[in-house]
Amino acid sequence: MLSKRLLARVLGVDAKTVRVEQAELVDDCVQIRLRPRIVHRWRCPHCENRCPHYDQGRTRRWRALDWWRTRVFVVAQVPRVQCAEHGVVVAAVPWVRHGARHTIAFEQVAAWCAVEMSATAASRLLRCTWRTVGSIVARVVAELDGDALLEGVRRIGIDEISYRRHRRYLLVVVDHDQRRLIHCVDGANRRTLESFFDQLGKRTSLITHVSADGAPWITKVVTERCPTATLCADIFHVVQWATEALDVVRRDTWNEVSERRRRGHYGTGEGKVLKDARWSLWKNPDHLSESEQARLDHIAATHPRLHRAWALKEGLRVAVTGVGPEAVAALDRWTQWAQRSRIPSFVTLARRIRNYRSAIVATITHRLTNALVESFNTKIRLIARRAFGFHNVAALIALARLTLSGQRPTLPT
Ligand SMILES: [Zn+2]
């Protein structure tokens, strides 16, 4: 049999606090029996206070990290203690978190895998379900200090991100300077945003800039709770509004074409050209391939109204991503152009931009970067897709926090 010292070393337990009693092969798994050495008294797992002994407790089993092809389990009898505050609870032992069925080392590796690889890869490598990984992630995140992230924040971004097919929203707050996620909760509304400011407390007075999408409730809460901060527009959302306005025109054009096709005016190819052109219309023209450019040219020749809508979208994108007084002038020229465009979705957009002008100008002047909010938006959507298998929003939030708050897990090695 392997030496007990060697086993303790492989398991990563301290020989001073834990004694390895024996290791045996049970049903193709290595089972290692441990006995915690307690010098004084057992501790409560919640408050870590020393507590009186309650009973011997039963033998418990936890999954440890595999030894290559063989699964490893740790077995120990852990007594229960009587905590004045938490009642009768299983005493704390050094190799496992309270209530967990995996050792701390296993959980650390699982959290690392959850962040670094796909759901399928992680659950195959760890040989446990993705849902189990989800509850491990939640336990690991619960130990992180969320309040530390709020220290010294100056410029924040507030965003609402939909998950589960646009029916539910997360409230997301990012720190523009540290480039990290500092707050993420289920439900984007007045109440959740107010409780964020409650948590921020006195530190609110340090905030100089707040960027947000155009939601009126965000503007309202921010002006009430954080009156000294400059409210800036998230350019990412402004460009998104333009893309949505363009999509309305594209759909109208497409419906028109199919109507005419029914009457025999067009060949069947026309609808397909419009459908394929979708990406060419959305993309930044600097990134267009030759065939995408050709589709755009085709649209310019055959559907001038759609092409004009595209030019309006591009005009707004160029104006709002610029900096300084020229960009502000370009924004005002754009608003007039859109108002006179006689394309309803852009006339509405022009009105929205006019109402939101001061926030957009603040962003252009203060050069508050847009890339952070945009990249977090994309990343959280990707995480939401992966976390969908967890079937609960707490696990999604935990995974987002673990990945984006600058507190990424490290391997126990
Ligand atoms: Zn306690």
C-alpha cells in the first residue's frame, strides 16, 4: 500500500490536522479513509466558532480529484456540533466546504473548467453533470468578496441583458476603469438598481460618470441617487437602435418583394438576395467582403429606400463613435437628416436621439469607451447559453461573476 504520508501529500491535506488511515479499492474506486485531528474543539462550519460536541455523526463520503482513470473518494466520520447560533451542524473539516459533496480541490478544478472550457468538455473531463458543476460554481462564488469590487469605483456602466429568449433580464454593472463586472442580479428594474446603490452606500459620492442604455427608469434612479455624476449614453446601444430601425425597413422591403412575387413581377431570386444581404446591411462597411459589398451595391440599384436606411444607420454609427466637437456636429446633422428621411423608423429614432442628446454628447466628450459594455454584453449572452443547462439563474450569475469580475478561479496546483 502507498505510504500514508504520500497519500496525504497527493490529497493536499495537512498531516497536522488530518490523518490518513487507509486506502482501499472499492468498486473500481480508490477510497481513502481520513480522520481529522482535533486539538481543542470542533468548529461550526458557518461561523467557525469552537462549539460543544453533539454526537459522533455518521460516516460521510466525498468525491476527490481522479487519479488518472480511477475515481477517488474520501471517507471520514465527522461528528456534529451544537452551535449557539446555527444549531446542530456537521463540524467543519479542512478538505471540504460545508454541504459540498466534493472536496475543495475538486471544486476548484471544476470552477476553473467551468470558466475555461465548454459545458460538454468540462462535464466529460470531470465526469459529473453540468448541473453539478453549476452548484459547485455557486458555492465557490459565495466565498468571493463581492463588496471588495465596489471599492474605489469612479466610472460605472449599467446595462440590462436579456437571457432565456428575451423574457427575463439581468441587471449588470461594470467598472469602466478596472474593466470588470462588479454587480449582477436577476431582474433589471428600479428596485434592483436602487438596492445596488444601497450596497454602494457612501461610495456613491465618488462616482463621476455613469453610462447606461436609454431606459428611462435607469436615468431616473441615477439622477436621484447619484446626482453629481455625468450620465453618458452607451454608444453600443445607440448603434443597436439604428440597426433595429434598419431592420424594420429591411423587413418591409422583403414583404413588398414577396407580395410582388406573388403577383408575378419578380423572379424567385430577389427575396433570397435580400435575405442574404442581411449581414451586409448590419456589418461595419470596413469589414465587408467583396461579395457582401456586391450585395450592397445591388440593393443601392434596386431598393433605394433600403439603401438610404442603411446609409442612415452607418451615418449614426460613424457620428457617435467619433470624438470631440466634430462628432457632436455630425450627430446634430444626422438628427436633421433622419427627421427629413420620411422613413418612419428613422424619424422615430431621430426623436429618441434628440431626447438622449446630452447623454450621447457626454460620452463623445468624455471618451467613455464603448467596447467594455459591448464585450460584456456578448460574453454574458454566451455564458447564458452555456449556463442554460444549470436551469437556474443563480448559477448563471455565479458563472458570470466568476468569469468577468477579475476573480477568476486558479487551479489548486
Ligand atoms: Zn455557528
